[in-house]
Amino acid sequence: MVIMAVDYGDVRTGLAVCDKNEILASPVDVIKESDRDALVKKIISAARIRKAEAFVVGLPKNMDGSQGFRADACKEFAAELESQSGMSVELYDERLTTVSAHLALNMTDTRGKKRKAVVDAVSAVMILEDYMAYRKNKQ
């Protein structure tokens, strides 16, 4: 199944997608949009272009597993995305994905504006890779 991962942010939202065999996750885009309705429409459009069948949205949890205000915002966003797209949306723990994305970008020496432009897409890839591994282990 083609799954699109969403790393939701107030200003920048990263997108990644996997192939239909759920083997490879690839970055798609970083959408700069602060209006949530407009953002949802742009994500649905990107999903249709890539023939995505479902979404996974990163759920930011604290290191102790608790959820704060940011998790609530992601849950509201995920509910709106599901309602408007008619596709299933699953929330998935995204702890440390942004840290891991920055480490990966350090290894490729990606700096400055270029780094800022791609870090959210790299985070979305990491969310999707973790989610695909979870799905494979669950079977």
C-alpha cells in the first residue's frame, strides 16, 4: 500500500511516501503553509498525485511517553485530514525523528537554508520508515 507520512508543523510540514510494497520511503516535499485548511488541501493534492492510499501523521510525545499541547494539535490536524480526504489516517510516535533528521543532515554536510528546507521531509521519511517496520513486525 502507498502510504504518505506527514510531519506536521505550524509553518513547515514535511511529506514522504513509500512504494506500494512498503520497502522504500522517499521525501516528497516540504509545504510552507500556516493556514491549516489550505495545508490539508495541499497534502490531499500531493497524496492524489502520488496515489497514496493512507496517511501516517507523526505524533509528538514527550520522552516519558506523555502527550502535550503539540500532540493535541497533531490529533486535531489528523482528524481534519481524515475527514477531508476520506482516507485512513494513523498517528504514529515521532519521538526523536527531528533529532535523527538533523544528525543525518550533519552526515551529508547539509547546512543553512538548504537544511531548513529539507529537515521536515527527512523527518517524514524517518516517521514512515519506523511505521513501515512496525507494520511488518505486527504481521
